[in-house]
Amino acid sequence: MGSTSETSRRDLIKRSVALGVFTVPTMSLLASCASGGDSGGGDKVEKGTKSAKNPLAVNESAPLDVVIFDGGFGEKYARDAEALYVAAYPKTKGKIKHASTQKIQSTLQPRFNGGNPPDLVDNSGAEQMDFSTLVGKDQLTDLTPLLDAPSVDDPKKKVRDTLRPGVVEMGQFGGSETLVLYYAYTVYGVWYSKTNLQKLDAEYPETWDDMLALCAKAKKKGVAGWTYPGKYPYYVPFSLYPFIAKIGGPEVLRRIDNLEPGAWKDPAVRAAFEAYYELYKKGYILKGSPGLDHLQSQKAWAEGKALFIPNGSWVEFESANQIKKAGNFDLAVGAPSSLSSSDKMPFGTLWASGGEPFIVPKQANNPEGGMELLRIMLSEKSSKNFTKQVSSLTSLDGGTEGLSLPPGLTSAQQALEKAGKNVLNPRLQDWYVALQKEKIGVGCIGEMMAGRMTPGEAINKIQKYADETRKDSSIKKYKR
């Protein structure tokens, strides 16, 4: 999800089908994308000589082929890292092929089919290639050599020992191999302007009753309580999923991730869905939100038309121009409000995890070069450069020393500190992309938030989709 992410984790492509319903590539199309097998493509480059300065045995004069998702984080950070790669290996000057696109899957499908994929891919966005299919087709390089290589900044430390907790595990799919490296580190939640709340003599509501009262107060002033990208309603889970876990405990999300029978029928799911549906019923959602994309909803929110928006920490960079126009916005992120005193987890519980997933295809001509570029990106210099450019943390644990962080990122850091051990990492969006985005997000949550489906109807339909996925033998399953 990341720069969503998103998400991961943040999906920026405007793709629609008849009647304007957003969709992601079907499993059959994604399977086609990863069906190259060992058909062969370009020639593998010879490895270089392993040394202290070249721990991955990179061929110091070989070309490097990189494809970056040009979304909320842009592509400049990657180009800057490529410049450091050339500085380390001068004979590669002029030999780095860099491409950026919002259409990862359709752009790379022919290359995967031809057995000639890039050496490094930022597999993000709405056209993200399905990880389950890529893993099932054995299309990804194990990144263990990268993780066990010495870090750029401290050769005494392995790269894996410099990463934030959970990042390595996120890239594993039921085994010890790490097949994905999540570069960004995203804090998800309910984003808002402290300034706009102050105009209502309010602070961020820590209980759902207070949330509803604040929305009612805002409505009287002509301001909506919430907005969201109705065209891409799988943004809503950025705050809804941790809300579910806060109410019923983390095991509820674990059962959902594991596709366990009846997992979506848990009372905590029903309570959370009904709470969000109440926002619609009471008219606290900005009119027209079901027809907005991510940028349109963020623009309306930044203009003060709505107080809250579910999003990830990339929103500070992605909405920078609108926020600047608003003046003293004082961006912040809030964890899910407490539904009641019987909630299983404390206020402050939130979703934070790796985002912006990078992969090195198994059939890449220069996989060592792809991993080496990632190693450079995980240096303190590259990490700080990324944070300064896009107002987001990286998966490097630290890397912000000496930086003057913008308000949103400062708030995200504070939210992480408050959460402590109560940081959640739902895996549904990584393991079952089509299920999460197209079926649950668009087909159910989006319909519920638009008032076209009741919570009960949405839950029943989601459970049906989850059951179908569990029973589909063509889809690789994962457990946590």
C-alpha cells in the first residue's frame, strides 16, 4: 500500500469500467503477467568480484534497468539513489535505464512474458502486480543476500539489522525467503488539520461519541466531518481496519488475513462497520465523496470542506500544494477513536507498516545490481533524502537525525511513539490484492459508505468473497 501505499499502499491510477466502477487487474491477467517461467530473455550479466566495497559482487560495468511507480512519492528519490550507484561504480555511467509509470502491471506484462523483466521494480499503485501470483509463479529473487550484506553506513551491521521492526517479515510469504523489500514506512490513520479543529474549539476526538458530536458541530458550520476517495474506497480501511482491531483485538484481523471461515462475522467488524455507516446516515460525509478520486478528495479536505480523511503519511507530500494554499494547516494524524470502554486495545492503536514494495525479478539480467541499488537506498544519506523530498519515513530504523520534519511527519512520529507495541499490520492487501481492492474495497465498503449497502449486507458479501478466495485452489494462501 504505501505510497501506499500504499499501500500500499496509495494508488493513483484512474482506471474504470462500465458504470464507472473502479477495478484492478483480474487474477487471470495478473497470472499472465507472471507467466514468463523460464522462457528466457536477455542475457544474465556476469557477477563481479566480491569485496568490502562490493559485498554483493556487482558487475561494476553492467547496465542496470529500473522501473519506478510514479505516484505519491514521485521518482526523484530513485534517480538520486541511482546517481550514488554510478558514483560507486563509475563504469555504469550512462548505462542506467530508468523508467517511471503509474501503470506497472500493463507496462511490465510484456517484459515478464518475454522473460526480460527489469532489474528492480517499485511494484506499487492500482496496477500493482499481484504478489501472490508472482510468488506462486516463482518470479521473485530472494533478497536474503541483500539483507545479510553489510550496511552502507556501518559495515559491522547487516542491512536487516538496520530496518524497522516487521519490515523483513512483511516481505516473506510463508517461508524464510524475503521476496519483497518495503522501502517506505507508512503511518495510516485519520488525517486532519489542527487549525481547522481549533476553529471549532475542538481537539482530535478520542471517543466515537466525541467524533460524532464534533461532526455534528462542523455540519452546523457547513463543514463535513469526513471525506474519502469514493472511486478508490480501499483507502477507508486505513482507519477502519485498526478500528476493528481496537474494538475486538488484533486476533480479529489475524483471522481475516488467514481467510478463516466466519472471520468477517466477528462482532467487532459489525460494530466498526455500523459506526462508519452512521457517518453516512447522519450526513457527516462530504456530498459527492463517492465520485471523488484520491486527489479530488484530498483537495476538498485540504480546502477545509471536510475535517477528516482516511489516508497514509504520503498525504503530506501528495497534498503539499493545497495545504500550502490553506495557510496555517498544521497537519496531523489521529489513531482510531475508542468505540467504548470495552475496546480490547487502547486509544493510540494504529496501522503502520512498510510501503512502496520493491522487487528484484528472478529473471532479471542484473539482480545483483538491483539489490545493490536497494542497499544504497537504505543508507542514511538516501533515506534522509527521501524523507526531505516526500515527507515520509523509510524502512531504515532512524535516519531522521538532524532533519527538520514537517508537521504531518512529526505527528506520525509522535503517533508511533504513543502506539508503542500497539502497532498493527494487516496483510490482506499484500496477500490478496484483487480481494482487498476490487471486491472488499470497491464492491462492499465503497457501496456501504455511499449508502447503497447496509453494514450487514456488506459483511455478508465480503465473507462470501473471502470464502471464494479461500476455496480457490489457483490462489496461493498465506497464514500469520
